[in-house]
Amino acid sequence: MTAPAPDPIRLLLADDHPVVRAGLRAVLDAEDDFLVVDEAATAERAVALAATGGFDVVLMDLQFGSGMHGSQATAAITARPDAPRVLILTTYDSDADILAAVEAGAAGYLLKDAPPEELAAAVRTAAAGRSALAPSVAHRLMDRMRTPAHALTKRELEVLQLVGEGLSNLQISKRLFLSQATVKSHLVHIYAKLGVDSRTSAVAAATARRLIRR
């Protein structure tokens, strides 16, 4: 007597591009042990669907237009008891994005150019309760661990990302709920770690090293 087949891994696809969702569904539907249960075009919708149960893994993009960010959605999903695992699937591999996602509780971080077999393996790894990181992402995290004195903290990366977006110290202080003195202090540390002496040079150096995205 043959043993019954195990239950499939139930998936939720969260991405604001219909073509991307269709491509993901085509790849994942080809795996016998996967079942794409639903799709979400916004991060807010992904959070609402995940709260209903019925999913094992959520494949989460990071950028959803002007709405909730993927990392925010990940934090909201993973904060609930018996939450599904969240696997980030994005085009961004900056330190700022990676750290925000990991801190939010993501079980894995994969880039959209990953081959289908790597994506399938990452889904299975996440569903099994283990971490699934793209090789390039794992390498970046290891580099941060090897040189902690020179690595920008998550808060410093947030400040520098906003500097790169053209915000003033006052605007950054309001966005991050910090005092202007604290913002200036973070910039001093950022300059020292990057070996620069201006906002423009800091943004250029951080962008070149993929610490932030432009």
C-alpha cells in the first residue's frame, strides 16, 4: 500500500506587477508539491490574506508603488501567531533592503533573477522552517559580520537612504521620529565609516557599494 502524498506547500504571491505574478505562478505550478492558493497586488492585501490562514509561504516583493513596503508587510504578517513564512523575492540587494527584511522576520531573501530550481528550493527551505538566502545576499551579510566596525547600522542606512532621496536633516528627523541632532550624529558616523566628508560623497560611495539603492 503506497503512502498518501504529503500536503502541498500552500503559497501566496504578493507582487504589484501582474506579469511577474503570472510568471511566478507558471514556474511554481510546475512543481508537484506546490499549490498557489492566491495572489495579492498590494502589500496591504497580502497582510489581510495572510491573516486568514491557509498559507505556508508568502512570496513577497519589496516595492509596491506608494503603498505599504514589503518589509512592513512582512513584519505585520510574521507578528501573528502561526504565521506563514515570508520569502522576499525582489530585484533589490542593497544592505538597507536586506537588513530591513531580515529584521522584519523574513525567512529568506531571493533575487528575481534566480533560476526556477533555486526558487523552488528556497520555497521548500522556508516552508521547512529554515533560512533561505540567495548566495549574493548571504555573502553581503557575511561581509558585514567580518567588518562590523565599518558596517553601517540599520538606522544609519535608513538615514543615508533618505539623504539619497534628497531629504533634508529636518525632513529625515520627521520621517524617522528623531531629533535633528541625532540625524547629524548619524551622518558624522556615516562619513567616518565611508571615508567621506559630504552628503553627496556619502551617497555616491554607498550606492557604489550597494549599501543603499538609487
